[in-house]
Amino acid sequence: MSSHAEIPKLFPNRSYDAGDSGFIDLHIYSNSADELDSYVYGVNITGGPGVAFSDPQSESFLMDGDYVFSGVSSSVINSFPVTFVGGGGSEITVGDNTEDPASAFTPSPVVLPGSGAPSLLARLEFDTNSAGTFDFEFDALSTFSDIDFNGIAVSSTGSSITVNAAAVPEPSSILIFSLGCVVAGWSHRRRRRRAVVPAGI
């Protein structure tokens, strides 16, 4: 049997306007109670340069109680970064391993939960800058291992988002706005002029 890593959620939605920022949550669960001790995986964005992983990442997921290595993350204990953005923002590598907080460099593997309550594997942040459809794909060279460095087979499901072009005001809207500014400016100047005219003139 194998554990199963998936990318099931996008927040706040699957549709964004160019210039928006967002994040994608990755979760992991096991069909056979595998014990996970370490992982190194990658996620790639395909579809062009219109979406890129934020650099640097906040790595806020490390402090989430649902994080798969919550309480035993070697990266948290030793203040190491876990995310590395490359490819101009089109790819990200994430890696961490367990460590007993009471015994330095001693592994403390965790039993992966079942599919009914998957653990959080990461929250990866991204920025959008142009329109298109973009896929988030799990890298085939990703590795998940137990305490004896035996690989745990992992499969994943991809996710995609759509980025819409930034809205451009219609010419009529621009004209109305411009006229409004002119009128407001003229009225303001007229009031100021009246205020400075001496009495009797």
C-alpha cells in the first residue's frame, strides 16, 4: 500500500484577476499507516510566466497544528528554511525531516493519518501577473521516506487556476471620471477665490 499526497485545495478560489496573490494547500494521508520521517518534493507551475511562486515564502504552515511534522520539525527546531523557489518562480522545492525536540538529531517519525483527516503538507503562496490557465504539478522526482530511508510511494492530483486580465475602464467611464475631476477642481478653486476677495469689492 502507499501513502498519497495530493493538492486538493486552492484558496480563496480557482479564479483570480491579474495582480492578485493566492496560495495552494497540499495535504498528505496514507492508506496503510506509513511512518514518515523526511521528504523532499517539488511543485511546478506550467502555463507560462503569468503565475509565480512568491519569493520568499512566509512558511507559515510550519506553525500550523495540522502540519504533518508539527512539534517535531527539524527545520523549526533549528531555524532552517524549508522552501526554495527557482526557475524564475515556476518551481518550488520543499524539504523537512523529523527531530525529537528533547534529543538533538534524533528522528521522531510520524504515522500518517488516513484519508478522512489528512495532514497539512504545505501552504505555498503565489502571485499572478497575466491572464491564462496555469497548472500546479507535483514533481515526479519527489521523495518521501521512513526512518530507514525506505521510500514511500506517493501519487498526487494536480490543480489548476485561471487568471483573468486586469479590468480596464471603458472609455465612457474614463470620460465621466475626468469630467467629474474637472468640475470638482473648478468648484474648489471658485470657493477659494471667493474666500480671498476683500469685502466691498
